[in-house]
Amino acid sequence: MSPADRTPPDEIAERIEDVDVSTEMQGSYLEYAYSVIYARALPDARDGLKPVQRRILYMMSEMGLRPDRGHVKSARVTGEVMGKLHPHGDGAIYDALVRMAQDFTLRVPLVDGHGNFGSLDDGPAASRYTEARLAAVALEMTADIDEDTVDFRPNYDAQLQEPVVLPSAIPNLLVNGASGIAVGMATNMAPHNLIEVVGAAKHLLENPEATLDELMAYLPGPDLPGGGTIVGLSGIREAYETGRGSFRTRAKARVEQITARKSGIVITELPYLVGPEKVIEKIKDGVNAKKLNGISDVTDLSDRQHGLRLVIGIKTGFNPEAVLEQLYKQTPLEDGFSINNVALVDGGPQTLGLKDLLRVYLDHRVEVVTRRSRFRLARRQERLHLVEGLLIAILDIDEVIQVIRTSDDSAQAASRLQQVFDLSQLQAEYILELRLRRLTKFSRIELEAERDQLQAEIAELEAILASEARIREVVAEELDAVAEKYGTPRRTLLTEAPPSIAKVGKKAAAGAGAALEIADSPTIVYLSTTGRAVRVDLAPGAEPPAVAPRRSKHDAVLSALVTTSRAEIAAVTNLGRAIRFSPVDLPVVPANSIHLAAGARIAEYLGGLGKGERVLAVFSLQADGAPLALGTAQGVVKRVASGAWPNRPEFEVIALKPGDEVIGAAEAPDGRELVFVSSDAQLLHFAAAAVRPQGAAAGGMAGIKLGAEARAVAFSVVDPETENVVVTVSVPAATLPGTDPGRGKVTSFAEFPGKGRATGGVRAHAFLKGEGMLSLAWAGPAPARAVASDGAARQLPETLAKRDASGQPLDNLIASVGAAVGAERLVLPAAASTAEASADGDTLF
């Protein structure tokens, strides 16, 4: 530009606008708040993803980073996402990618990371050092996305398209949770177990008016990636009802013998997002400040093979349980989690309860299945149209060729084909593109098979689209499939009991030394037939619980033990294995209102049970305790002498033969009777004194002589000085298990004469025509309690029948039978009292 062409500055028109500062600030702030809320911080309630997470998964899917292919540099993924979909810093993208790969953050990680993706105490390596690809479960998030299942929108520069939401075949928001801070609001959602979430979702799908209690029967609470124990469920129920609540988690700890003279506390699971280094630092600070006493050292023995193992050494003369209570009080070994279920619904933030979260997800899946079915129907109809045209051409191929050869050009050939063979334009053009290799006999057969298959698929898709119930069935089937493929057992133990301690301030901590010492008071441990355990603390001189007249869930007692709250006891399983544990963390229920339904699941409380392994009884490990009696399915009986227990956390109590298993166990002093019931309805009882106590490694001796193909179905220990009954249930031989309640009867135990050990017993049930075996039997103190598999009470015949009677038809299926609370005859420890000692020297209730 020449100087002559330049416009003088004073001739340039000024453009100055007066703007109200408050109005401009308000508008700018709202714009910023909108951007943060809708485009960054809050997840969508349908797929449970924030925009950056959704873009990462979609772009990795587009890049072909499937689980069966190699990893690529995380920096490459970050660059692709930033350049095409997410116009923000690479740090935010990489942080989101890292979080989706951490198995301690997400219950079901969506990214398969290779390299250092960080830990609870340390951050990840830079994106240029790590590699990533999609995890197998992430394929379910993007499955069928190319079949018009979700809407797409332009990216930030309108050059590409990105999904508004992912199809999300898994309920990701509930399974993996979410956290984020927006402007004026925040979200914090806990992870859950995939199998439990699917169970609740299916129930709501089948019962739209389901109550919260019904849903919580399937989804009782969060399932944290690191395990631990959730204490007190009232806050969880509040969160499920209102969308806001809180709960406390405790580390999983046990006292072990580190050396021959030194005990220690071993931590194997920590609260959610609490790292071992943070715990160690707090312990050291507490010891230096003299707020924690009795700790000699802390060692982190965690490794990839064995997982977390934090060993806290205890000084000589200090009670490990009391030290553990101090640690729970003043370190992150007990931590809180606040639930705030805020997510985007229809483009706006909402606080959602459990039912609302499930309903939004299910509505999304119904829409996905509907749109996918419409897409597939249209594609199959188009293909069927072409296949039918090809079949017409192959049937009259000579005439088709003649029409084509006599045409001047392809347009005329297409027009004449439509006229001669009554074809559509698409069919005619497709025939013109037909290759000669398709003219064989086999091609015709293949086309006819394809036509038949397409017609069947079209009919199926039309049936799905014509019925809302059928669409819901498809949704439920797909949920079942992902739960079966990717579901894992629950990791976090849930207990109804409130937290035993609370965080305290400086004043309380200063004088808390004596209060931390939990009294080792007498207690009764109850184990229900459905596997729930509770603790009933007894005041000195208190009477044992009386027989409860009520019948409630889980109230059939399988085993009961008088011990102390901090004693070491053991549980025996059907595999002949004993597991040491302390009842100190079991839920405590009042003695005047014992509800076994409030108990912790014993399998979760103990941990480490194998597949098909179940707990049969609890027993004392005291050297002066009563012998433990066991009976097996092959008719073997054994009594293990007290004090013969190996000093190991787990040990065998009987050497089982191949194919055998323990069917019953209980403490058995000399004055008791041992009872076997076989599948062919033979009952044998004999004195416990007839079985010589053996060591833990022994295999036992013959208990009952079994008939051909018969097995023992019940073994118990009864006190002959009390009123006992025998319950038997028979089913038709041709009936599938769990379909026919069968016939049951209750008989007085006094009707069965005693016989010698290793004999065949006497008849306990008369079979009707078609019946071939007992499905269930039990002998114990009256009154007997029967329950279903879910713990619901079941009715037994009220009148006593003869021992060789056939019983009465039952109204409902019975899964197990046990004693009523207070009816069992408990063996007291020798130090408890001698005022109620029996004639044979055992102290009994």
C-alpha cells in the first residue's frame, strides 16, 4: 500500500460501545458456568461419561485400538482426541485417560494401560512413556454405534461428527461412579458391583413400580475397587432415596503372629482412594505426637503378586485389638465417603436417587435397541430386495443376457430389465454389476439360503419393534450377557452395624487411652443357615436369650457359640477347612431383639472361601473347650480334641476322601448324641463318647453304614436332656431340584432308638410311590425353623408325626432348617460359670 492510499488516523471512525459491567460479568460468568457444567465436569446419566471420557473412548474405537491389537503411545491417543474432538489442553485429556485405566479408581476399568499409570500415592508417567488400548468391556460402551443407535453432532470446528452419547451396554455410571466439580455444584458417585446393578436394573425393567427396598435387595450398597468394609447402611439408603448421603469405610485388618513372640496388625484392604503411604505417614505422625501407642514399626510388604499387605508391629504387652481401634480413630484406616448423585438428564443437571438412575439408563437402552432394530430392519430389507432380484436373474439368465446384449447402453439395459422382469431400478443396476462367477449352481443355493435367513431376521426384527415388552426382553438379555462376561464377585463387605468409633478432636484424643480398651465381654456368635453372622453381647450374670416366638427372615440358627467379643474362634467349612477369625467386627444386636437378618455375610466377613465352599459352624479354639464333631456325606464321623489346633490362620480339621465333604459340625462334649440322616431315610444316633477324639490331621472313623448309592444328608449334635425334633423332606425322584416342595414331617427325636456307631440306623421317613430320596433333613432342639433360599420364613407341619410316616405336602420350597434363637443348647467356656454345670462336667445353658 502506497502512502497516498493510507487513511489518516483522524478519519478512521471510532467504534466504542458502552457496556454495563455488571451485565457483562453476569453474562460471561453464565457462559463459563454453562461450559463447565455441560461440557466438562458432569457425566451424562445415560452412559456415565463426561465429554472428555466419551471422546477418548470414541476416538480410540475409531483408531482401531481394540483389545486384540497392540498398545499405542498414550500421547498419540491424546493428540488425536485433542486435534479432532476436544479443544482443550492435553493434560486434561491424559488425566481422564489415566483414570479410566486405574483398577483402584474404577470398578471396571475401560482402558487397558501398559506402563506406569500411577498408584494411590503416586502420579502416572508422562504420556510419551505409557501405552494404551481399549479394555474388552469398553467395546460394550461403543457397540453398535454405527447402526444409528445414538445421535451425532458436529465437533468444535464442524469438520467431523462426534456422538452425543455412547450406546453403553453396561450401566457405567453406577458401576464406575463419577466425581467432578462444576460451578455451583459437584458430583461424587460411588462404584458398584456390575452383577448387582444388572440385577436391580432387570427388576426395575420387569417391575416399573418397584420400591427402593426391592431394588436394594439386588443392590445393597457400593462395591469399592479396593474392597474394605462399609459400616452402617443408613446413609447409603438415604443416598439411594434422595441422591445424597454418606457412609464410612474401614480397612480390612487382622491380627497375625509375625514372629514367635511378636504379633502385628496386617492390613490387606484400604478405604476407597486411600494409599498405603498416606496411612504410614499418618501413623508416624501419630506416634511422634504420642497420640498412638503400642506401635513398634510399620512395613509395606505390598507387591503385584500378593497385593496390598501393610504390617503394623505391636509392642510387647499391648493389646493388638486396642491398638487397631486407635488406628481406626486417628488414621485414614477409617474414612468417609459423601454421595452426591448429580448427573445430566435431558441436557440439565439433576440429583438422582437409585431408582431414577436406573430408569434413565434403562430408557436409554430401550431407545438404543429400538433404533438399532429399525436400522437393521432397513438394511436387511434392502439386502433382501437385491437378493430377490439376483434370484430372478439367475433363473432366467439366458434371457437376461439376451436383453443386455441387445441394448445400446447400460441405461437402456437397466430400463429393459425393469420392464421385462418387473424389477426395480436398484435390482436392475445390481444385476448389471453381477459377476459371471455368481452364475454357478452353488451361488443360487447360497442366495436362496441368504434369502431365507434374511426373511427370518426381518420377521424377528419386526416382532421386536411391534412389542415394547419384547424390546425390554432384549435389553434384559443383553444386560445378562455383559454381567456374565464382565461381572466379578463383590469385594466390599457390607455390615448393618454402625461404626464402632468416630473421628475425635484433640480434647477427646488426649484422654482416649483407657476408652480405647474394648472390654472382652461374654458374647454369643450366631450363624444362620443362610450364612449371616451376628454377635449378642451378654452382661455379666445375664440370662441367655429366650426362644423368640416370632418368625422373621434368616432366623434359622445353623450354629451358635458362647465366647468373648475379642476372642479368636474358627469357622469350619464343608471342605474340612477351619478359618480363624475374631467376632469383634461382627454386627452387634441386642439380646432382647435378635434379628439374624442384620448380620454380615460370613463368606464376605471371612474372605478367601473357594467356589462351592460354605461355612457349616463356628467353634472355640480354647485348649479346654469341647471337642469338635464332624460328619461327612460318606458317613464318616470324627471328633477333634480341643487344643489340637495348628497355630495357623487356616488349617484342615479332617482328611477327606476324594468326593467326600463335611455336611455338619458342632461342639460335642461326652454327654451329647451324634445324629446321621441318610438320603434313603435312615437315621442313626449314638453317644458322642463312642467316638474317640483325634488330631486335626486324622480322617475320622465309620459313623453310619450307608446303603447302595445313598449318602448322608444331615449330621448334627443334640442334647438328649432337652426336647429335640427331626425334620425330613422327601421329593419325587423324577422332579427337577427346586420345582416341587415335596412332603415334610416333624417327628420327636425320642421316637428314634439309639444304635451303635457304624450301623445302619432306623427308618425316619416312609417314601410314597415315585419318591426316592430325602432332599433335606435336620435334627435339633424344638422348635425347628425353616427358611427359603432368600431367608424368608417357611411353614413346617405343626403336629408331630410318627417316625415312619410319609409326611404332609409342603406349601413352599424349603432351602434349610435350623434351630430357633434361644432353643439351642450352648456349650459354655469353662471359665464362664459353674452354677449351671451338667452332670458330665460340661457347662451348658
